[in-house]
Amino acid sequence: MNGMSDVRLALRSQELEAGQARAMIAPTESRWGMFWRRRHTRKALLDLTSEQLRDVGLSAEQARHEGLKPFWRD
């Protein structure tokens, strides 16, 4: 392994230990693609009915909080 890989592995293990692991961007997905996907899914979250929210285990308040986040925030 080269030095860069060792650094990446060390940082990744620290993230996992701290419980701060974030979803990785798929290699074929650009940053703008990720932003677009977030915007689309958050908008769809705001349109769910109470029954649908119950199915996914969210309250209306949780869905509203997540759905109103700006697309650039994780």
C-alpha cells in the first residue's frame, strides 16, 4: 500500500469509530448528481401521506425537518 492509501484508511476508520460515516458518492455520480438526488428525494419526502410516513418510520415533524433542508446539506 502506498502512503496515500494508508492515510485514507486511517481517516475512514476514525470516521467509523466516531459514528460519523457518511454515505459514499457512487463513482459514477457527480457532486451535482448527488445534489440533484437530494433535492428530488427531499421534495418527495414532503409529499408523503401520514400512512406512508408511518411505513418508513418517520413522524411528520421529522419528515418536514429533513424535507426542508437545503440540497447542499448532508
